[in-house]
Amino acid sequence: MAVNLNPSIKHKLNPFISQPYFRRDAEQTRSHRIKRKIKLGPKHIIISFLLIGGLFFLVQKAYLFLITWDRLEVDRIEIRCAKPGLKNSIQGFFQGKRLGNLLLLDIGGMQEIIKSYTWVRDVHMKKIFPSTVYIEITERVPIAIIKKDRFYLIDRDGVLLEEVQLAENSGLPLIADSSGFEKDFEDKFELALNCLENLTPEQKRMIKTIDMSKYRCVSVKLNQNSPWLILGESDFSNKIREYMDKRLYFAKFGELQSINMRFKDRFILTPEKNLSNKQISLPEKEGS
């Protein structure tokens, strides 16, 4: 029997030529099957709506159950606050009040109530399930005593915290103005604040009074017997350091009412009024 061991190119290509026709038929068959699978009738649509409706019904029932569940009624308020008086005041406000379900509690409304307290700078609240509200309070910190119509503690935001009696041992500087801050309070306080923030901790403890009577000018008094240091509106720390380094030199001129340090190349010394009204202008190099 004869066998053709070297088939023609036509016979070699036959499998490849016929294969695309076979693949196309298979793809058409699968396409028809897919079309038959994704075809939906009225029955399927009705069942889908019933399932979705049932799901919403269950969610609604669960929600109604949770907002009426006794175990989610707020029965405890935890307050973290470093100022005991403020903490007691806030606790007293909420004591005996029914806050209702924890899920429905208006955290934003409670925050606004707490922020209305003068000593509260910021408040953070969170719900702790099943029935606790946690409140963390950031208190305002007084940085000075300010003299307006009366004496008040004031913080760095310019908020008057409470009326106080002026005391030498308060540990806070007094900020004063000859007009009682009737005008330009914000600008004057901002400049006084810039002065305090420019000082070192040691220098802050030295300041007894900051006077803002002069326009855009800070004057400070370090103690009862020190002259007024007229510092201007910048470089406060260096000027105070310079005065401290040259105290003995300034003492040679007797009791001084003020030392004007606003100018870079000289000091202007004003003696006490009961001694002389004459000002002394000293080049800075003489004080070295």
C-alpha cells in the first residue's frame, strides 16, 4: 500500500483553513446560550421587586428597633477636663436631662452648647456604645491680666475669661492702655501678644506691665523700680536682653523714668520727673 509521506501544502494547510469555521460555529452557539440565560421574564422582575422590598422592610424594622431600644438610651456622660470648676459646671448642666437614644443624639448641638462656656476653647465628642457620651474639653489658658473698665484674665485669642482682683503674685503680666482700650483694642492686643510670644520663658516671668498707650509701640516695666523700656513694635527679646546686659551702665544716670530703645543707634534716657525733665541721648556704643 502506497503512503504519501510528503503531503502537499494544500493538505498541510487544511486543518488551519477549516479551524476558523469550526470556532465561529462554537462562538455562535455559546452566544445563543448566553442570550437564553440572561433573558428575564415578568416573573423574574416581580421576584426581584419582592426581594428588594423585603430587604428594605427588614432594614426599617431593624432601625425602628434600634432607635427605641432601652439599652441605647444615654445614661452616662464622661467628661475629661483639667479645670475642675468648668467640668463641674458642664456636668451640672447635663445632670437630670434626658438625652434620648445614642443613635439619634445631636453631637453638633451638644458641642455648640459646651463651646458657649467662656473657658472652653475646643471640644471633642464621641459616642461609646451602648449608652455613653465621651466629652474631651480643651480649656482656654490665660496669658495676662488686661485692664479695661476692670481687670480681667485674657487668653491668646483675646477672650476675656473672668474678672479678677489685681494681685502682685498672680504670675501674669498686666496689659494696660491709658484709654482703657476704648479704641483699637484688637490691634493693640495683637501687638502685645506678639511681644509676649517673642520673649523667652525667663523674660516672660520678668514682665510686670505692658503698656500700649503709644501708637504701634510696646512699653514694658520689669519690676516696680525699673524704668519703662520703650521697645517699639519689633525685636522685643533682644532689646530686653540688651537692657539687662547694660543695667549697671544705665544706673550711673540715677533714677530713670524711661529708656527709649526704638532706635538702633542710640538710647534715649528720661530721668524721673521729680529730678529733671531733660532727656539724655546716648549712642549705643557708649553703653557697651
